[in-house]
Amino acid sequence: MIELVAPYFNFWLKGAVLTFGLAAVSFPICIVIGLVVAFASFSSARTISTAAAAFVNVFRGLPEIIVIFIVFYGSTIVLAAIGKSVGYQVGGMNPVVAATFAMSVQSGSYAAVIFRDWMSTLPKGYTEAGYAIGMTRFQIRRRIVVPLILRSATPALGNLFLVMLKISALSSLIGVQELSRSTSIIAGSTREPLFCYLIAAAMYLAISAVSGLIQHGFEAAVERSR
């Protein structure tokens, strides 16, 4: 049976690389989104804090596949309308770009909750010390608050990355040939679906194991730096 699927391993590998790539590219974007929304939720301006709360509640409440569909098909409609208004025919958003954007935004809402919880427990003495030495609010956030909460939230962020790896499988429904879609194509060609999906499961576990080792190394480095 190995001989039957062996010619497809390069195709599988490309799908696995794309799966990891989707999560790896989306992850830092979701961190930035999460930080912005978390800081906005503590804003003294009621409009900003309400908008941040609405963002978190909406995207945490929606299924991931719905967000991916809305971004993919919605962007196609918007781009077509813009192209029509300027006299050009514009195609839809690339499925990989759409999946990356959707994953970044939705995972950003999860990251915002993680950061918001850590910010609420951060001692006020840190910010007071920053003001005492003449720092601005932006400098305090950039030099004190952000490093502290990123260090504290490392385990939770590592778990979020693993979740994003699994969510990336949903991008296959808009045509992204990541690992699950590659496996579906190979299973149809070889007519050995069980064996093919067992191989895919092993690949997902391998990717998760590597990600877990990276997370563990980073957490150990953080602990040593304290």
C-alpha cells in the first residue's frame, strides 16, 4: 500500500508546508490585532471600548468557516464593484490571502481576550514607575506592558497557534490546497481514503509536535530571562 501512495508524498509535503505557512503567517498578525483590541478595550473613550468589545463578541461567536466564507465571497463582491466603478474587471481575492486574513482576524479576537485578561492583572506600579521616569503612555505600553503580557501569555498563545493549525483545514473549502485538501485529492486518486487520512493525521501530529517543541523552547528561554 505504501507503494501506491509513495508517488504522492511530494504533493502531501506541499500541502503540509502550506498548512504550517497559513498558521505561521496569520499568527503574528493575530497577535498585533489582539494587542490593539485589548488596549482599545481599556480606552477611556466609550465608543472605542464598545467597538473593541463588539469585535471580540462577534468574532468569538462566529464559526470559523463562516468567517472564511464571508471574507472570500465578500471580498469578491467588493472588488468586482470597485473594478466596475473604475471600468476594470477585477477578479476575486486569492483563496490563500482570504484564508490568512480570516484566520488572522478571528484568532485576533481570541488573542485579545488573552491579552485583556493579563492586562487586568498587571500591577499598576509598572505604569506608575514609567510615568515617574518621564515615559509617555505609548512608551510605557511598548517597553513595559507589551513585553510583560507577551511573556506571561506565552503558553496560551502557543495553544492558540495549535488551534490555528487545525483551523487552516477549513480553508480547503474555498480551494486552498493545504494538507487536508491534498489528502482528499490523493484519496480520490488512490481509492485508499483510510490509509491516506491516517498519513495526513500523522503529518498533522508531526507539525503539532514540532510547534510544541518550539513553544517549549521559547517558554524555557522566557523563564531563564526572568
